[in-house]
Amino acid sequence: MGPMTGIGIEVDGIGLAVPDGASLLTAVRAAGTELPALCSDDRLSPAGSCRTCLVRADGRVVAACVTPASPGARVETATDDLACLRRDAVELIASALPPRALTVDSPSELAHVCRSMGIGPEAARGADGRGEDDSHPYVRLDRDLCIACGRCVRMCSEVQGTFALTLVGRGGDTVVAPGAGGTWAESDCVACGGCVDTCPTGAITQPGPARGLTSGMRPAAARTLTTCGYCGVGCTLDVVTREGEITAVLPARDGPVNHGHACVKGRFAHGFRTSPERLTRPLLRRGGVLEPVGWDEALAHTARELRVAVGAGGPDAVAAISSARATNEDNYLVQKFMRAVLGTNNVDNCSRLCHSPSAAGLTASFGLSGGTDSFDDVQRADCLLVVGANPVEAHPVVGARLLNHVLHGAALVVADPRAVGLALHADVHLRPRPGTNVALFHGLAHILLAEGLVDEEFLRERATGLPELVALLDDYPPERVAGITGVPAEDLVAAARLYGRAERPAVVYGLGVTEHLHGTDGVRSLANLAILCGAVGSDRGYGVNPLRGQNNVQGASDMGALPDVLPGYGKVTDPAVRSRAEDVWGVPVPERPGLRIPDMFAAARTGDLRALWVVGEDVCATDPDTNRVTQALDACPLVVCNELFLSETARRADVVLPAASWLEKDGTFVNFDRRFQRVRPAVPPPGEARTDFDIVRALAAAMGADLGCATPAEALAECGRLAPVFAGLSHDRLDREGAVPWPCPDPGRPGEAKLYTRRFATPDGRAHLAAAPYLPPGEEPDDAYPLLLVTGRRWAHYNSGSMTRHGGNLALDPVDFLDLHPDDAHRYGVRDGERVAVESRHGRARLVARIGERTAPGQVFCSFHFPTSGVNRLTSDHADTVTSCPEYKVTAVRLAVP
């Protein structure tokens, strides 16, 4: 045994050390002794209510879970009198439950404790009668099994931060209930599953074959550790299977980001996998109708038509939209196919539509395209500036961790037009008019400089561009910024002081910063705040960190699925970068940057693009100005689509290839803080569906080409030879170590979780301040279109809803709402729940009105999870001037009679 650190104590004669603040229960478990602790969960604050973990400490009998370890304490657990006391406490609890609580096959924690103590089902002498609540698709409450331990209530408040549960009644009649007193389905529950995981008796369970399984258990069925395929948080999940079917998906207790927690999507939304609407055979359009065919025919047809397109218009007559849902290895192979087989750089991915301004802005400011710090560091910040993001709904595990941090004392500034999520807990909530971010950030920077809240040494030693920024900021005093943004000057000052006076501030932002006409300017102006305060690349703070939308939007770009860069972000115009790729691939690499997604559609409409391959994206639902997108697909002679379902895009394709989902794939994802994590197949794809990796290889073979990389592991290894920042990564290493962040150039050294500690990755090694003036958005409201529409995500669904609408989540959120302020509802004579038509200068959509004060007067909000609503028919083709990212966050609209 090595030298002891922390608090030295003795447990049953065994000396050991435990961390400061540890409980005796932690110490006892560290000594290898298991005690019952029915009110305890190591993720929660201790309660000490069940008295089943009694020990003797220095002669006193105490509850181990609520008694802190003290230096030199002597703890006894194994005496007969203590065993009798613990048994009596467990028997008393069990006696109030009906006999079915202790059946021999019950998987509950209480039943396990009783069996270990020799307490049989006859000890349970309570009666049924308090009833069940099975109104919710994912959570079932059996009140007769509740022992009022409060674990579920604490899980909901302390970990999830939803506060949806409470204990009601008195004495033996105390029972958990949804906070509002109605049914579970009508409560504020967001179905994270934490209550299911922590319940020790089976009072709260997941219906169906997963009943009784929790993340703390080790079920006899097969378990596959993988990474969630929904948002970019990167939660680690245990997929439990039996006879080739998924029984449950459980959050892994040791997940590096989620720490044993999950959201409704990762935990429960896997019903899509067995949906009868799932594609299981290739489809080929004949006579205007998509008909099932075999793989050989579908691939031969596609290869033949690609040759026709190249023969008629050259390699640049073909383009591919790769997938942020697919693995790194899939994306690597797609871009390699386009460049090495077809000879074009016409490859892009959906980061073009969300975080391409992040890549451009962060690269210009700091040198690399990812966030600057790990999320673990962000959660150590004493002041959080959360901008243009609603992580409570769009990234629920991150939202829960941030809220927990705020509830424990961190200051919080939120900048967002809507009063939702974290904004409800903010010290200062800035509500700028949509499209005025740059002015807002300049206003904050002006105050930082005016009040001396900047790091002069950092600016002198590690930054550049200060004189130009200072000159620009003279035009952005609080009063002028208030006039532009609508944010009161005193709120600007309060926010700047909270951020500027913090010892370790951090910036977290989302699509509310990037999806604008001047999104890249927004990212750079936001980065200015961290640079001015020296809060990036130093121990002074935790930098600037984008929350990525889709599960692998970071990795898709890292792998070079972009028209102007190769894997690792080397420019295709750089001869040295091309030469390195040519050495690995053995073929020339085209030097001219390819088409971005909007340019692909434009080229298709003009007849210059003759073939388009869309991998796992429903562009008809998610891309702006839908009418123009559909025109492009209809005009393109060949559209090939890899998909799970017959999406709006797939319906317009000429070839539809059935693809495997994230639960059926092997490879890696990169999450929002640059961590590579393993993805492992838990079940086989249905029918004849194939992984995207296999589809790309097969199509290359049909064209007479060999892409090499027989396995995803070989593809990542090849990528590391081409891109030095990934050279230290491999499947074997990730299997051993878990998550590893990039840059990681050396297999023997850890990756860089915190960037720029020595120098920035810019050519001069300095952080670059940006002096971009505020410019108005692409659209402004007027008399004809007086309202501003903002689009975004809601908690129950994901992106275009292709997975979440094929399962129980549809019961939680069945329609697309239009949120509007009561003043606007009164003005237009709209009633809550009424169907309304929304019109813009570009199109028309039909939604259901939801009246409340989440939005400000003159602004409305809706999601894009229901393609049939036609929300993206409303959005314009205005796009960020640097990256072509669409301006989803500012669309002028009006309400009309449906």
C-alpha cells in the first residue's frame, strides 16, 4: 500500500485514507465492506433517513452516510449488535410494503439487501391500494412500493435541476408525487430517468422489458458501452441487450461527461430502431416510383450514374453532404472517396448550417476550430457567461450540470432573447433583439475597458489587435448599445462587472451566436471578452466553448468533410498539406476548394451539379428556404440518400440506401469539448441495412476503386498518418483509456484538454482581438412582416425528429408550437392552442399557438422537429458572410388565418 493521503481512519482494524469531507459510508466502502444504505446515492446529498447503514464510530452508533470521517476515527461495522440494528431497520422498512416487493426475482436494491440479510418475502406485510401512475411513456410509478426515502426527489432537484417531484402525505402515507399534483405525464418531468436509476424499491421503473434495470446494476444480459448518437454532449451509455434486441439504454456511472446521467433522448428514445417504417432494403426510382432492389443493383446504378455525371461535367459535377450523425471513420471515408476516387473537393457537412462560424471565428481568434477548455474545467468557473444557448433543452446533461454549478454559488449571466432554461436562474439576463449580438458583445467589452476590468499583462504579452479594438469600442458605450439591442444599460454594466471581476470566468455559447448574417463576427466579438480578461489559455479562466448540436458535428469537420480543408484542418490550397495526403492516399488531391452546401443547391438549380450524395441529413427539413432546396433536388439528375427512414429528402432521391444507426455502428465520435470516444455496435442493423462505412467502401468498389481501410480502426489510424493532431489516437487506446481529447499527436502522451497554455495556434502565437463593427441582420421586421421569428430545439426532440418522432417521445411533445407573447396574441386575436399560419417573405408554415412570456413582445419562437409543419420554408437564404451559415435566428414573419 502506498503512502496515505487525506484523512487517515481505521475501519474494522484496517487503516486507510479518504478524501477530506468524505462520509463514513465512503470510508467503509473503501475498506471493502458493503452496508445497506437505502436512502443514499453517492451522486446525491446524504439524508440519513433510513438508518440502515448504522456503524459504531469511536464508541457511538451513527448513520454512516451522514457522519463525516474525522482524522483518527475508529469505525466498527461487523459486530452482532450492529448487524441486528441494521437488520431491524431494513425489516421495518420492508414490513410496510406488499409481499411482491420482495419476490425472489425482484431486481430492486431493497430486495437484494433483504436477500443478503436472509429477510424473506414474508417480512413484507403491507397492502396494495395506493395505486399506480402509468400515464408516462417512460416512467411508471407504483405508490405501494414507495418508502419515502427521497432519493428520486433529490435526484430530480440536485442532479437534473427540474424540481418536478416532491413527497406528499404524512407518516406511513408519505409517497412521491409529481410536483403539480397531477399525473406524471402532466408534470414538469423531462424524463431523464434519474429517478428510475436511484429508486431502491421499484416504486419508479421504466415500463416494459427494462423494468427494474438501473445504471448502478450489472444485469445478466449483454451490455455494450457506447456513446450517445443524439446531441454533441457525448454521454457514455450502457446498451443492455437480450437475444439481439435492446432491453434498455442506461447512463454509464463512469461516463466522463455525463457522470451517470442522461436525457430523455439518450436514455429512452431508441424505439426508432425497430420502427416498422425503418428502411431495410435499397430503393431505386423507376418510372417516378421508388422500388426495392438488391444492393448490387443499387450500387451498380449509382456508380454508373456517377460516371455519367463526371463524364458530362467533370469531377466537380458531383458533390456530397456528409453526416454529423455518422462516425469519424464514416466521414473520413466519404471525404476520401470524393477526393481520391472522384477528384473533387465538393464535400461538406451540416456544421455549415450551425457551427461553421465557430470554426472560422475560433480559428481566427485562437488558431484551432474547437472549444478552448474541457467541460470539467468550465464547471469550475466562478462566473458563467452563457450566450445564445438553451442547454437545459438542447443539451440537457450539460444544462443540468451547469444549473447544479449555479445552484452551488457560481455567478450566471445569460444572453438570450428568450426567458427559458438557465435564464430563469441568472443573476443577469440580457435579452438582446435577435441579430444584435455583435453590438451586445462590444458593449460589454467597452465596459470592461472603461472600468479597468482587463488583464493588461495578458494583453501585452499574449494578444494582438488591442489598439484597433479600443478605437472601435469608443462607438459602443452602454447607452448606444442599449438603443441597438434593447438591453438596459444598467444590465450591460452589471453583466460586464460580474464577468470582469470573476476570478475564473467561462463562456459557453450556442447557435444563437452563430446562425446569423454576421455569425463569425459574433464568435470573434464574443472571444474578445475572454481575451480582454486573460481568461483563455491561462489559469485566469476557462475560455470560450461552443455547444455542438449534433452528436458528431465536431468530428465530421475534424475528419475533413469540408470543401476547403483536409483531415486536421489543413487547407487544400496548401501544397504541403496536399502532399502529405497524396503520400498516404497515393493519388493527387484537387487544389481548388469545393462547393459549400448552399452552393451545391445553387449549382444543381443551374444544371452544373449533376449528382448529389446526401448522407444522413434531411436537407428538405433542416436547411433554410426549403422551397429552393426542393427545387435543387428536383433539378439534379442523380440524388443518392443514405437514411434510416423515408425522409422528405429521401422521398425526392433517385437511390435510397438503408443505413445503420448509432446503436449499430463501430467507430468514434468527437463531442463538444473535443473528446474522441468509442462507438460500439450493440445490435445488428435491421434487414439489409448497412453501416455508412460499408456503403462507402462498396460504392468505391463498384466504381473500381479500393479505399483501403478495411475496418473503422484502420480508417482512424490512416487519418492519424495524414493529420498529425490525431496521430496519437487509436481504437485500442480509446478502449483502454476511454475519452481522449485532441490535439493528441503522440500515442504516449495525453491529449490537450485545455488549449493554448503555452502559445496560441495562430501564426504569431498570439490571441487575435477582432474589431468588426456591428452590422444589421439580413432581415428586419416591417409593417407587412412585423414579428421576428427565432428557431431552435425543444427538450423532447432532436433535429428533424427522424428518430425521436418514431417512438415514445412523440407522446411527450406531439405537435410543433409557436411561442408568442400575450401582447402579440391579443393583438392578433390568437388563442392558446389555436392553429395559426405563419408567413414570411419566403414561405408559409402551420403551427399551434402557445401563449406565454418565454418570448419578448414582437418575437416568436418555434422548433424544426416536425418537417410537415414547414418551418424552414419560412427561413431566408441570408447567410453568414464568411462561412455561408444560414441566418436561422432572424426571420421577419406575420400571422395569418390558416
